[in-house]
Amino acid sequence: MRFDVLAVAVLVLSSSGCVDNKKKMREAQAKRDAEKLANEKAKEQKIKDSAPKVDRAKLGPEWDSPDFLKIGLGRPAPEGFWSIFPGAPGDTPDEIARNEAKRAELAQKMKDSTFVVILTHGNGVTMRKYNAKKKQLTIEVDGLVDFYDKLGQLSAAWGEPAKAFRPKQPDDDEEEPTNPQAVWRAQPLLFPVPFPNAKEANAFRDKEGLGLEVRLVFTLGKIEIDTKTQKSAMPLPDAGAVSNQIDYGAGRLVHVQLKGVRVSTDFEKKLIAEKK
């Protein structure tokens, strides 16, 4: 009987030692992870601190206000933007219902808000070839911006008309079909800038023009949704799927009301053109 008691005691002590060792290993790993994270943050901060300070223009409240909601090319939409369109985001019925209950409040906020988007050279802003006859270099600004929210991709258009473009399919059956996915397209904004000759225009294009920025300030207008369902020739990956209809429409778009457009360079310090 004494032997059994000693054996149990040894077993308990041995198990306790294993637990302690595992606890120490977890604590050591947690410490290493914390140190690694701290080092990474320190490196990121060092890079930020060493980056050259950009002296940007100080613009008035009609162009730059902390109350403006920001939209960016290929960036997420402001929280609640989905509320102006049908449907509510969520992975479960309860989550969808909770978001649906907040729709009216969020939609009113979007309606009352002012938005700002900044496009840059090569990302929504291009320069056309110098027109020697008119003695001007035209800056072209895309008529819309594509971004996304919790329901997927969408577009905001200030250029009118804004319409859904559907790729034309080849008539010849032997040709490879093109992607039938439609996209939104809008009339671009044009800003002609006078130059006395091609030399000065090209000098601007190759230097200052590379820093072009276009700031657009607007409020939201009517929405439009383009759908175009088509039967897919490919089998659906989900064996339980009952429909192979695919929507090749351009999707969701909101037409906006421009309050102002500002074309500038040198971190917005040098004004090129302006419309209010």
C-alpha cells in the first residue's frame, strides 16, 4: 500500500513538472512574439521618422475639412456607404438583420455628408498631347472612381453621361470570346492649360505634371444598378448549387453632385485650374 502511495505521489509531481514546463514554454514564446512585434513596430516608426517631410498646401474648408468623408481609387468606402443601395452586409441572417436595422440612420448620414477624392497623375489623371493649333495642353480627369464596400465593388461618377459598357462579343465562332463583364464608364473632365509652345508644355509634362493632383469635392445623388444575367457554360464549383446564372452587369453606381474640382501640382501648392 505504501508503494502505491509513493507511486501516485511521484506521478503527480511528474505531471506537475510537465505542466510547469509547458507553461514556461508558452510564456517564453509569448515573450518572443511580443519582442518581435515591438521590433517590427520600432522599424516601421524609424522608417516613418526618416521619411522626408512633405510640405503640403493648407487649403480652405471648402476644399479640405475634417468632416469630409474620403473615397479613394481601389480603397474601402466610408463606413455605412452600403446603406444607400439595396441589400445589407452580413455572414448570418442575424448580422444582416442588425445592419438592416441601421440602414435609415446610415443612409441619412451619407445623404448629409460631403465627400472628397484625390486622383493623381497615372491614377485617374492623364495629360493629352500638346495642341499646337490651340496652344494648350489638356489635363484629362477620369469621370468616375471605382472603390468597394462590404457588398462588393461600386463606382461614383461625376462625369456625365455615365453608362454601363458591355464588351461586344465576336461574331466568328472560331474567335476566342471576350470577357462579357460590363463596366461603368463616364465622360471625363477636361482642363485645357495654355502654353505658348510645345517646348514649355513638354517641360511641364516631364516635370511639374508628374505631381498632378485633382481634388474633387461632392455630395451623393441618385443611384443606379446595372444587372445582366447570363447562363454560364462552365459547371458550378458548388455541387449543391441550383442555378448557373451569372450576373455580368456593371453593378452599383452613384451619380454625384460636384461642389468643386481643383487641379494642382507641387503637393497642391501650385494651382493649375479650378472649378466651383
